[in-house]
Amino acid sequence: MIRRSTYKRQAAVALITLFAFFVMPLSLAAQTQIKYHSNKFKVQDDVKLGRQAAQEAEQQYPLLRDEEVRGYVARVGERLVAAIPPQFQHPEFQYSFKVVNANDINAFALPGGPMYVNRGMIEAAPDEGAMAGVMAHEISHVALRHGTAQATKAQKYGLLAGIAGIAGTILGGPQVGQLAQAPFGVYFLKFSREYETEADMLGAQMMARAGYDPRDLAEMFRIIEQRGGGGGGFLSDHPSPSDRYARINREAQSLRVQGSPPDSRDFARIQERLRGYPAAQSMADITRSGQRYPSDTNANYPNNPPSGRVDNPSNRYQSYRILDNGVQVSVPNNWRQLSEGSSVWFAPEGGYGQLNGQAVFTHGVNFGVGQTNNRDLQRATDEVVNGLTQGNRNLRVTSGHQRTTLSGRSALLTTLSNINEATGQRENIRLVTTQTSDGQLFYAIAVAPQNDRNFEGTFQNIFGSIRMSQ
């Protein structure tokens, strides 16, 4: 009797298990599995290449200087980045989001995280979900490291001599570097059919994790097809928009949308704001014009040289989170933030400007991160100092490396002197360097005229306020 009862219970459990298997949500069993491709480059190489390509892209294409629009797009982007599956997250990547003032339904992202969304894509999208779908697709290329994976593939054909030459492979729309002129170069300026499909699938999965309906991404391909879209970047015609529409909808059936959808009123407000701008050109017309644009690193600088006449630093400080990697710093609230990305300046009015097309400072602080060839702090600092002194015969090291601390880390202080190009006055420059947890070099630079002692205490306060999370 005991054996028969046990057998019946086991049979019942097996039947229930079998039934549960057939009725379980498809999201547990059927979503597309995606893996990395062979890649000979380091993750840090993605970051370096993305920065180089971003600088060139921003000079080729005009950015929309509207902080409300940019901030909105960045919030959507950050929501999607948070939804990247854990196996494809890279702490080293620094995702950023900017809007290109072009009317094409397009977007592109660069290795390491810089992403550019065309104004025309925002205007053409029926809702935020559709815009988020395009962004999720492009973020997927970054997360899967398709740019450097494709460069690895290109090297098999002898196209690339080294890391410096692969910028042209990673922009589907904009073309930078010289690879476009090389044999098979045009092929490698577009992602392959396999990579595009992977970005569609991972993009759909990210959308569901972020609270968006993946079918909104499919809808963008229907819009593209209706408008006769094709070309580079997101508009790649391999596979065709109709094929991608069907495939994404099939993927959507295996996904469960998590959380609540975003407030649609924000998207409608941004679209209305964009309608108030003059009509934008196409990216092709912009390229044909040959015009060069100021990048964000000098976009806020006045065209005239700095006068050097500045107000004393305020006793009230304002905190900023900078460099996209968790660095926090406090500066006087009467100073202005002038740039973003891999280098950030803060300076008082009258202490910054341009001379012969180059940014010049008489007073201020500069922060940045860079990849060096050395893990040794002193040697890495020497690389920075050599880079500063090359091409500037007036710049001199007045005090060698002195040990100090920065945000609780071992650091080096180096003092230099220079003759300012704009004022002709001699100035003191302090350079403090330390290494981040991922091997990059963080630097902080303070500059002021030698005869201006009002900034000594301010610079000490600023350096003392720095907090680093990496």
C-alpha cells in the first residue's frame, strides 16, 4: 500500500510539472540567446576608440544645443542602460547621449558608450517607446562590443594596421578615419546582418526589462519602410526593414514587459519643442557642405581671448558629478562649467576664451581621465607631463613629483610654470594625478597667474572636495 501510494504521488507530481512546463511564460524559455563574438581588443580599447570617434563626429555633425531635449534623451538612455542584461554590462563604459540637429531617422552609438540621436528620429517616432527602441538597438551594439569585434574581423583581411586606424569601422552613418578608402572598407562601415539581428533581439529584450513594449521597435522599421529608408547606421538595409519588423514581433511574444510604462506627456512636450526650431538639414547635405563644428569641449567658449580680469572666488560652493564615472567635486558657485565628456573645466567669467581657435584659460580647474601605457603612477604622470610640455616651449616643470593624497588615494603633485598665450603673464599650474580602479589616470589641474594669490585656498578646497567611486 505504501509503494502504490508513493507511485501515485510521483505520477501526480510529474503530471503537474509537465503541465507547468507547457503553461509557463514563454519569456522563461524562448527568448533569443545572444553571445559575444571573437574580439582581440580590450574593453578599455572600446572606450578609447569611442572617445576619438566622438570628437571627430561632433566636428562633422551639428549638435542640438538644447539642454531640455538632451536631458530628456539622456534620461531615456539611462533607463535603457540600467536594463542591459548583467552579462553584457561593462563598468568601464561611459554612456552619454546627445542630439544631432539632422532630419534623418537615424541614430548611432560608438564603442564605450557615446551615443547620438538624430532630431529627425525623435520627430518621426510616434511615441517614446519607438524612440527608446532605436536607442536600445544602438546601445546593444555597444554592449555587445560589435565595433571592435568587427574591427577584429576586418584585421583578418589585412585592412587595419592597429587600433589607431579602426575609427572608420565603427560608425555606420558618419565616416571617420581613412578606412573608407581601403579595400572592402565600405563593407566594414556597416554592421553585418548577424550583428544587426543581434542588436534587434537584445534591444527588444532591454526594452521589455525597461518597461517598454518591444513591438514599438518593430513599428519604427515599418515607419522607415514606408518612408523608403535605407543606408548606414540604424537604417541598414541588411536585413530589410520588413524582415526586422517580423522578427522583432516574434521576439516580443517571448518577452514580458516589466514595470510601468513612462509618462507619454514628456515625449509630446519634447516633440513640440523641436517643432519650434528651423528645419534641419540631412546628414548627407551636412557632409557635402564640409563645414566643421565645435565639439562640446569648446562649444561654450567665447570667440575672444580671456581678459584675465576675474572676480574673487565665491565662498559658496556647488557640487557636480563629472566625467560620467562617478567623480564628484565642489567648485565656487560663481564659476562656470565649460565642457563635458573626458575633460571638464570650471572657470570664472573673464578667465576663459579662445585664441586662434584654441581654448585658453587664465584661471580655473580642469579634470579628466586618460588611458596610459603604464600602471606605475609616476611613469603614467610623466606621460601626462610630457604631453603637456610638447609643443609649448614656455611650459616648465618647477617642482618634481611630490607624494600626496586625492580622495583617499595615493597621488602625485607636480608644479609647472607657463607664460599665458593670451595675457603674456607668467602663471602657475598644479597637476595632481592618481589612478582609478580600472587602470586609467585621473588628473586635476589648477591654473592661475603667479601674482594672484586669491586662488590658493580655493584650489586646496576644490582638490580636497574630490570624491572618486572608481
